[in-house]
Amino acid sequence: MEKRSAAKCEKKAKFQAAVCGKSEDAESCTLWAETMMQSCVSKNKCKLYLTTNQGVCSGAYKAMLTSFRKEDSPLMEKYATSDSIGNCFKNTIDEA
């Protein structure tokens, strides 16, 4: 996922460079392109973090649902109750 994020930012940078190449005000356009690049990188880091943590929470939730149907289904120790799984999702959203 990190590779795709980097490729996405590179693609945006190429587009912004093309826009700045046609712009009359090169200095402000360059500042705009740099700002947009920083924005892309920081948003992708946040998205990667959020996606990873949501995957953990979703896995714990699915394991709990499976445990209702099968008695020998293992649960994640940290997320053994509905409250802990709910807190996992809540904390993930709060931290992002």
C-alpha cells in the first residue's frame, strides 16, 4: 500500500509540474505544488495508519462473530469483548 501511495503522489507531482510549466506566475505555482505534495504525503500516511488499524479491529470483530457459531474459534486476547472491539474502532478514528 505504501508503494501505491508513493506512486499516487508522484503522479500528482508530474501533473502539478505540467500545470506550473504553463503558468505565468512560476514562483507561486511552485509553492502550490510543494504544498500539494506535502499534503499528499501526510494524507497517505494517515490513510495507511487508519487502514491498518481498521483491519485489526475488523479482524477482531469477525473473530468474535465466528466464535458465536463455533465454540473452538480463537479470539484475539486484547479484543475479547464487544466493548474492547468498539473501543478499538473508536480509538482508531480518534487518533486519525
